[in-house]
Amino acid sequence: TDSMIDEYPDISGITNAREAMKNLPEEDRAKIAQQVETFRIEKRAFDNEVSKWDDKGNDIIVLAKHMCMIMMEMTDFTRGRGGLKTTMDVISAAKRISEADTKLDNSQEP
């Protein structure tokens, strides 16, 4: 399983990025918490805006919501929660955002 993979074999006591996040100094965790809160404020504004639009047949809204959900998964990871367990999971999530962005860009071409 993913929890069995030691992502940091040269560092004793830490086997994955989630564990590393939990072991950060309080000052660093506070900085991340502030950034997460800023993200959550932006997410609420985003949710309010997209709720005005019907996502049926609107690929832009569907893609934007999908990208936001992936970003929430990544945010949860920084707090030691959610389905992303390893650094590779986060990298895969970033790739999914990039792929959705490419689809969004392509949908804008005349």
C-alpha cells in the first residue's frame, strides 16, 4: 500500500509527505494554515460565482469545478487529511489540474 512506501529513506522517522507536514514547526504550520484559509475564502467566492451558472452543458463550469475539487484535495493533504497520501499523489493531482486546464484552454479556441 501507499503507506508502506518510504518516500524519504534518508530521513528517519518520516516516511511520507503527510507525516512531514505534521512534523513541521508551529511557525511553518501557521503560515500554511493562513494560506489554506486564503484559499478557502477564494473557494467560497468561486462557489458563489459558479452557483449562478447551470453546469449542464457548460463545459467551462464543469472543468472549473473539477479543478477546484482537485485543489481542495491538495489543500486537505497539507492539513494531514483527505485521500492524497504521498508526494506522488499530490503530483498526480497537479497533473490532473493541468490536464483540465488544457481542456479549458482548448474549449476557448474559436
